[in-house]
Amino acid sequence: MTIRAVVKGVGHFLPERVVPNVEFEKSLDTTDEWIKSRSGIERRHFAAPGENTSHLATKAALAALADAGLTGEDIDAIILATSTPDFTFPSAATMVQDAIGNTKGFAFDVQAVCAGFVFAMANADALIMSGQAKRVLVIGAETFSRIMDWSDRSTCVLFGDGAGAIVLEATDGDGTTADRGILSTDLNSDGRYRDLLYVDGGVATQNTGVLRMEGKEVFRHAVEKLAQTAHTALDKVGLGADDVDWVVPHQANIRIIQSTAKKLGIGMDRVVVTVQDHGNTSAASIPLALSVGKARGQIKTGDLVVTEAIGGGLAWGSVVLRW
Ligand code: UT7
């Protein structure tokens, strides 16, 4: 018998304000057509003033708990993947812990930028497998609109705000890939590439800073590394592309999503795509896509799902799970 971390609930939250591409035409030398054709993005949500990452995360967490038929007090651990916490400390996860009425568990943030949710899921899996937690709330939440350089057309049109969450619960499995739950994980980072995607502020500068990206270079690494990590995670448990029901990729750019699917030998009819509606929401993009994919009727109980993501660090990875 094996313990598996099984998805018991999923939910998401998007701020009310929707910003279509045309809004950027007013202030920047850009067009709806350029943004759509180069990234696949048509609109994104931006948080209201005073609406912070922990607020979005709390709403997504409550939606996932409701889906699981649980309350905050039923949770042993809360892991929040974010690069845009409300404050330097305490963790945004502890703010969510308080907001959902959890006092008996422990909470912490994971910071692996756009790969954050994959890293958080792998951590949650390890906590469950080691017996340290039975139920883990895993959240991805971001307010990237707070770290944009609004004069840089090559970055500010790409990102959005939002949050998604899942509840993972320890469940007995028989140790085969027919089990529901997380089946394998693959995590990577390479700090030699840290200058390709970073924020130019923080504790060192005593200001928040704004996002800087060498888009073309990140694109090149993404196409190469995403297919590689998904293959590695599938290989670990003897599965292949034909076994996959859904790829749920990080939603940064439709061209990266298409190239990765092609490299994996998986048709776009088996890929959950939300980039057109959310833009790049960094660590929130995979749980948002999981929640939307389930709500659309795409992801069903028993489906084999592969998530993969890459972002600043560079950090990248993949999780294979049976829904
Ligand atoms: O989530 C973390 C991972 N991040 C990513 O995966 C992002 C990876 N990178 C990308 O998605 C793409 O590289 C971008 C969407 C950022 C850019 O697409 P691209 O096809 O690589 O364009 P480019 O950077 O090569 O720029 C092409 C042209 C340039 O003009 P010149 O030098 O050819 O005259 C840019 O200045 O497009 C120009 N450009 C724009 N034009 C209109 C850049 N941004 C814009 C814009 N509107 N918003």
C-alpha cells in the first residue's frame, strides 16, 4: 500500500476588473493584434487598489475547501506559491491561514516564480508521503500588476492577477499508476540564468522594483525545458504521451504551449488553455487552469494530468497526477 496525495477540491478567484488588450493601445506603442498574435493573450484581470495577493488566495482557498466539502480547520498545512506576497514578511500563507479560520496547522510561502505551484505541489506531496500532514491546501496567487513597468511594452501587456487552489488529501493507493493522486514530480533550477527574468527591487534596494525580462531567451529555454521536465516526470513512473489525458501547462504564451505540446507528441485537443483570458498569472496560472479545466468539463475524475511550468530563476518542473 502507498499513500497518495489526492485532489479533493479545486477552486479559483479572479479580480473583477478585466483589461482587454485595446486598453494598452491608449498608453503604449502596441496593438491588440501584436499582443494576440505574439502571446495568445486577449485580456487579463487586475486587482483593485487594496486587493492584495492574500485576499485573492483566500477566496480561491475557500472555493477549493467548499469543493472538497471541508472547512479551514480541517487543513494541516497551507502552502502558498507566490512571488508577490502582500509584505516581505510574514508569509501571505499565514494571512490566508487566519482568514480561513485555521489555527491548528502550519503555513508557509513557496517562491519559485512561475514554477511556484509545481514546486508547492511537490512539497505538499512530500509532507503527505512523510506523514507530516494529511490535508494540504496548495494555493497559487499573484498580483503581478503591482510589479509592472507600465512603460515597458515588452512585459506589461503579458501579466495578470489571480489565484487558484487545490486541497490534497492523504489516501491509500495500491502503488500503481492507476492510483488517483500525485504519481511523480520533477523539479529543477539553474541560477546561472537569474538575469533573464527578475524583479529589480526588494530588500536589497528597499523598494519593490519592477519585472525585467529577456523575453526571447526565456522563450527559448521554455520550449526546450518544459517538454524535457514533463518527459522526465512521466518516465519516472513508466508513462508516456499516449497515457496523458490533459496537459495543464503554465499559461505564459500560446506559442510556448503549442511548441511544448508538439514536442511531447500531444495534440492541442488535450491541452487546457486559459492564457487568452488570464494572461500570465505566474504561480496562479496552473491552479487557475486546473479549476477552469474542471469547470469546463475537460478534466474528470481518473484523468491523467501533466502540469509543467518555467519561470524566473530559472526554475522549472512538472507534476504528473491522476485527477
Ligand atoms: O512566465 C515566465 C516565463 N515567461 C515567458 O515564458 C515569456 C517568454 N517570452 C515570450 O513570451 C515572448 O518572447 C514575448 C511575447 C515576450 C515576445 O515575443 P517575441 O516574438 O519573442 O518578440 P520579440 O521580443 O522578439 O520582439 C519583436 C518585436 C521587437 O521589435 P523589433 O526589435 O523587431 O523592432 C519588439 O520591440 O516586437 C516588439 N515588441 C512589441 N511590439 C508591439 C515587443 N513588445 C511589443 C508590444 N507591442 N507589446
